[in-house]
Amino acid sequence: MFDALKERLETVFRALRGKGKLSEADISDALREVRRALLEADVHYKVAKDLVEKIRTRCTGADVLESITPAQQVSVVVYEELASLMGEGPTTLTVSPKPPTVYMMVGLQGSGKTTTAAKLAKRLSKGHRPLLVACDLQRPAAVEQLRVLAEQVKVPFFGPGEGRSTPLDVASGAIRYAEEHLADTILLDTAGRLHLDEPLMQELEAIRNAVKPHEILLVVDAMTGQEAVNVASSFHQRLSLTGVILSKLDGDARGGAALAVRAATGVPIKLAGVGEKVEDLEEFDARRMAQRIMGMGDITGLMEKVQAVTDRESIERMSENLRKNRFTMEDLLEQLQQVKKMGPLEKVLEMLPIPGGAKALQGADMDPGRLKRIEAVILSMTPRERRNPEIIKGSRRRRIALGSGTSVQEVNQVLKQYEQMKQIWKTLGSRGRRGGMAGLRNLFR
């Protein structure tokens, strides 16, 4: 989402690095470009103005202007102020010491509120027993949508039924149901509108006053730009929000909502939707987000993804193979399957601190579809062929091509690239990032 902003900031800092010493005029020119980049990213103009002034105050100090590396100092200041703007570190959800904990989900229609409620239930189900509650009786099929999502994430569902004809009746009934069925977390999916109106707010206030939720979470579409600030401010004024969840943060919009909502309302961003799958809901960490905007990558996030898809047995087996200098097609297949579990390839690569960011990845000419073809080729091999690829000659190659729906030429390419990866495996840890990226480029071409 932040590719355009990241590229603009990289251009600004590249120009500063070309100067030995910085003058106040240099700082002013750079900050003018930073402000323009923020506005183009759809950050609210008041938020952009305040942010630039804070950066200006810090950058015109003697410790920056007289520094040996002033461009780096400016970069650090911008990073710190971006992180501060979005809320510093992560803010966790409140958990009531006396169950059930009640989370009230609010937002406009189309913001992704219902889907986000299911994603949050999936996330909470690792340590809790959540209950999804359908309080949206306005939108056609909203109740059925939540019912289907509840089945998908394997959590209990509660909706309108006999004697529960209003959203308030459903919310009140859900409290009793949760206590009877030992659900310790309740997620209320409330109604939304295409725009803010008085009947909606009155309905939400009635539910809030009746069930007294521990968290009131506003779901904001990160692609709505400056309007997100107005929506958040209006909901906060009437409901006293405790947190914001950004949905669709994986979209291709300019991303100004993520930078401006917290600054305009003072309400922390607690979670972010980063994909369409029910697992694609992450804790929002302002510092890690600022690192990605600044082109620093997100190594912490990448390591979390690796740990999530890799079990201890796999790690021990790969470590043993590394010590014995052994790398087979089975090892390659396992690595490919783990990469697929981590999500879209371009999103994973964005988390690497690669100079040039998105442009560098585009230049690598990577084809994510290559993963499926390589996997099909390896799966068409016998166990003996995977462990000893050197025995794969002409007739075997034709059989593998037929079985995988590819050509002999593609089978030859996979075998050639396996040999290249095998060499990289031998020298892993001694060639640095350049060698690793070269192997990655060859694998996905």
C-alpha cells in the first residue's frame, strides 16, 4: 500500500546523501518534498502539516546540521516521527478478568467489518473460546454471511431467533448464551450504513449502554484515504472508541488512513487486515510499519511468518542437512511449500530490507506462478529421484514432464536451478545477502 510514499521518500533521502553538509535550505527543500509525498499518499493535510513541522524542528538543530552523516540523521528523525504519529509500539486488546470479554465491532457498510470480526475470532481462538454474534439486521444476508464465516473459522455463532427481533435483543441474548456455553469472548458484529446517520448512532449507543463492551473497535477501510479521519472522529465522538482496526491494508491505495487516524483521534490502531484469508489479521506495530515505509523492511515480521509455518522438526532436519552439506529435491520442495504458506510472494519480499524497495524486486523479474510449476515437477518425481536427482535422464525427464503438465525444457530448468540452489546451500552464511538474492531470483524466473 505504501509503495508510492516509500519511493518518494527514498528519492528525498538519496538527494540528501549526495550532500556532505546540510544547510537549513537543504532541509526546507527536503521537507517540502516529504510534505508533498504525504499529501499524495492521502494523509489529511493538517496531520501532514503538523508532522512536517515536528520533523523541521528536530532537523534544524545543531546535532543534525553539524553531524558527520546529516542525511542519515534526517532519515532517523523522519522514521521516529512517523512511528510516533502512528502510535509508537503495539497496543493489545483488553481482556476482562471476569469473562466474558465483549468486543463491539462498529464501522460503515463496506469497511470489511463482518469479515474482520471473523478474522479476530480466528485469532482469539488460539487461547480463548470466542462467540460471533450477528447484530446487523439491516444489511441483507449479513446474518448468513457471519454464520458461514463462523463455520469457516470453527467458532460458535449466535444470531436472531425466537424472541430476538432487534439488535439489542440479540446482543443481550448473546451475553446469556455465552455464560451458559462457556464462551469467554463475545464479538458483536453491528450494523453499518453507507454513511453516518442518527438512527445508526442511536442503535449503537443503545447496544453499548446495555452490554457495556470492554472494547469498542472501529473497522476502517485503509483505502478510504482522508475520509477515514472524518469517519473515525464521528464514531469516537458518539461512542468513545477504544481502538481501530485497519482493513484492506494489503490494497493498492495510498494508505493515508494508517498515518492519520491515530493522530486525528488519539485512538490507537490495534490490528490490521493484511489479506483476504481468515488468518490475515496482524497486530499493528507502528515502528515496524514506519520501517517498511522508510524502506527498512520488516525483518521481525518476516521471522514471525517463518516461525508460524515452520515446526521444530523441520528446523532440526534442515539444520542437520546444512551441517552435513546435504540438499535434496525433498528439501527444496519443503522450502517451497513453506514459502507458499507465508502468503503472496511479493508481500514476503517487501519485508526484506532491499535497497530500492519495490523497484529492486520488479527488476528481479520474479514470477510467483513459477512456484506451482516447480512444485508440480518435484511431486511428479519418485522418492528415489528426489533424493538422487542425478539419475534423472532422458526418459525419466519425459515422464516427469508428462506427469506434471510441463515440458521437458521446464524439467531441465528445475534441475539446473536445483544445482544452483545446492551450491548456494553449500556456501550459505559466507556469501551474504547478494548471493541469497541471486539464488532467489533464479528460482522464480
